[in-house]
Amino acid sequence: MERNASKATSAITQSLLPIFYTISNNKPTKPCYYPLKALSLEESDLFPTENPKGDANSLKQGLQKDLAALKKLNLSNQNYVETLFFVLKKHWSQVALSAEQESISLFEALKIRAAIANCFDQTPNYDNMPSPLLMFCVDLSGIQDFLYNIAKSKAAKSLKGRSFYLQTLVDTAVEKIIQGAADKNIYLNWGHIVYTSGGKAMMLLPNTEGMKGILSAVEKEYLDHLFADIGSELYVCMDYVEWGYDANMQLCVEGSTADKHIGDLWKALIDKVAKKKQQKFKSILTTNFDQLFTPIADGGDTNRPEVYQVCAVTGEKIPLSGNKKEDKKRFNLNENRENEEAIYVSEIVKAQTELGNSLTNAKYYWINNERYKQDEQESFALNVHYCFSKIDTKKNIFQLRQSTLKFINNTDFLDAAIKTNSESTRGFMFYGGNAQPHSKTNKYAEKSFEEIGRRIRHVRRQV
């Protein structure tokens, strides 16, 4: 695998052309290309220019260095493949597939080919099937209302936390599918993700009854946990379409090959998911009908305390029984701020706000199946835990089994001084929005959105 990666790099000479250039009606005289360099957050490495920086030899040397570092980690086969995914993403994302296909990323093209090959390898008699592949989609519904339903005094951190929480919900679905498949000896990885953004993810999967059973089980578990955590604020839709190519290389979608193009595959999947959005909570209705529709008298029913604290964010009624343990389910976001009015919220809203706090200085982010108390931590549904740490030491701090460690805004994720075990995957993620404007009178106090808004209105009046 390392040898093939190095061989492919030796033929790289073409920088990636932005896809927008190929679809623009007003093309510039000279096209701009991304730098022929590894991904980083350096300004010179981010944006396309007429004279892109970088060269194939330096890119090849960087890849060979990372492949050598990867080998020294002594990872298990599965974790090696998953970490290699991030190595190739780092070095090949800004490289064109070829001079003739300069707007197609080499990394994305090879990722899709590898995912399809892996699906075929795990689909018996795939060559005799008209549709040996599944295109799967998970789509969160209700994002806008959920995202901006926040407490004013904690708007920045609440918005940041809730936004990242939405992404972890999508990541959780993907992680549970990969885990569930592994339990059935179907080996997938993050390379099977075609697209993930904006509360939606699409995956390439093998078309087997075992895989369909896993998707059905994950959907039910996910819906139950999501409803238990946040009620009807969000809804998740999951569905798939069967597809493939016949002997004449005609695209077959859901058993039909009539004038099919790749766009028809996307349309068929989006239409199926959209249909589910019109039947929200269908499965919940069959098991929680009374909870959803039985009227509750004003002030509560006989089975509940008659005193409530209303969550300032969601409007949820938090029962107050006078029992200290029970009443700890409400939290004051301004508890440690003098002369500030109390803002009471539910437990999960508090967790989302603290998530915004954790993200501010976090350097590492890891996903695991074990609860582990470390510097900062947030955990979410379905027994998948999302942990954050701002520790910047060379200690053996990431010794969790079956975990994925991601460096935040740092692509040097193979640092040997950071110790992980052989069952851990390493990678990186880019995350923006940590920097928040601070007050002029108090450098430690972040500005509220209200203060930022007043400043913007003042500037507009001056203009």
C-alpha cells in the first residue's frame, strides 16, 4: 500500500483546478489553481492563484515522511487503513486526477474507487447483481430552528456548541454503522463517506442483507436515543437506494436502467429521504403514542411534580420536586457570574454550551466507545463519546482502545511524542469559529451577539 502510494505520487504534476471555474459563464483570462502542497491552514496554502506554489518532489517527500511515521505507530490493519486515509487526504486533496481531469481531486477519485472495490470484495456474487451497491444517506431535519434557539447571554458559546453538536450527531450515525458492520464482519471505514456537511452524510455501502439489517438497527436505535435526549426538536432521516452498472455499463438505479445518469442516483436518494421527512416520528408513534398525545393538565398531571422550571432555550418543562438529586437536572448558565440574572436550562442544553467552552482552546478531539475522564469532555448519544483536550504535553494521554484521535487545525497528526495504542486511528480536522471578539473594557469577557450587532449597525451608519 505504501509502495503504491509513492508510485502514484511520482506521476503527480498537476494542481487542482477549482470546480467553480469549469461551471462559470464568466471565466477569467487565466485560471487559478490550488497550491501543489499538502493541506494546512497557512494562507499561502489555502487559496487558488494564477501561479500556484509547491512542486511534486516536495509533495512526494512529505508523503514518504508521513508513511514512514505511520509505519512506526504499529497500528492494527483496520486502524492503519483509517489513518492512511487521513495521510492521503492531507497530501492529495489539492492534486488533480490528471491533466485532462484537472478539476477532479486525486484523493476524492481514489477514495471512491477504493470504497467501491471494498464493497465488491464484501458482496458475494456482486458481478451477477444489477445493483451490488447501496448509496446511503443520513439527513438531520429541523436544523435551523434547533441551531438558533439559544439563550441570549450565552449566544456565542451556545451557537458554537449546538453547531458542533449537530456535526457529532451525523458522525455518530456514521460511526455506529461502521461499528455495527464490523460486528458482522463487514469492514468499512471513513473512506466510504462520499459527502458529509450541513447535517447530512452520504456513504457507499455493499448491497447485502446483512448491511441492510445494520442500517435498520442503527436507524431505530438512533431515533430512540435522539427522541429521548431532545424530543421533537430534531429528526433524523435515513434511507438508501440500490445501484450499480450492468454488463453494458449502463447505470442501474433501483432496478431501472432507462436513460439513467449519475444525477438520477442522487435524485432517487434525495427523494426517498424527503419522503421520510413527511412521516416524521412514524416509528416513535407506535411505541410512545401516549407520551406524545395524552393531554397534560396545566401545572402537570398526578404522576408528575406540579412545579416546573422552564428551560430558557428549549421551553422544556424541567420538574422540580424539592429533591436535590432530581433538581440537579436544571442548570443556571450564569451560576458563577455576579449580578447576572439566572438562566435555567436542561442538562443537554448545558452540555451543548459547555461544548462551546471546550472547543475554544481544544487542541485534540477524539471519538471512542469508552467513557474516559480527561481535561475536557462531552459525551453524546448511542454510547459514542466525544472528548476534547487542550493538554499540550508529550504524555501518554490517549490510551483508549478503539478510538479515533483528531488533531484540531493541525495536520501534523503523526507526532510520535503523542502516544496512542495499536487500536487507535489518527487524523485531523479543520474547525473555525474559536476566536470570539472581546470587550474593550474587559479583555477576558467575550462580546455578546447583541454588542457585536450594535457595532455593526454603528459602522453601517458611518458608511
